[in-house]
Amino acid sequence: MTLTQGRFISYEYDRMVVLFSMHDDEKEIHCAISTSAMDELEGGTLGRAGHRETQFMRLRERIEACADGKYQAKEFEGAPPRIVLRSIDFRQRR
């Protein structure tokens, strides 16, 4: 099943990640994307800390498509398991 859009959760400056969720029916899937991956998606422009949510919303369709691909491939990380997106994940899908 394809994941559906969830919610923006937060930007964690200390970890340099944006946390968000997606849904598999009623199940919430926790996800994260590195800020360096988001910056690379925008051509290498460094995003400012106060604008990470706006940047995520601008890139949301591409980010969520990549997260769905990793979900379908069952590529989870950490405890509890979550989808983690890095720059390399987008290079492989070009």
C-alpha cells in the first residue's frame, strides 16, 4: 500500500533533521530527512533554521515520494523503526 501524507512534526536543530510523518491506513509512520538532503534538493542552497518548515513544504512531494519508496522496500532505521532520508536516497532515484 502507498503511504499518504501525514504531518510536519518539527525541525531539530541539534540533529539537523526535519521530522515528519506519513500514514499507512491508520498507522502513523515516523520519518526524518536531513537538512543537507533538503538543501541539496534545492540546488545546494543552505536553508536557514527559521525556514525549514517552509522548505519542507516546498519539497514535500519529492520527500514523501522518496519516503514511500523506502517504506515499500522496508528500509527502516533505529528504534523505534522509522524512515530516514539522506542526500544519497535522492541521488539513487534520479
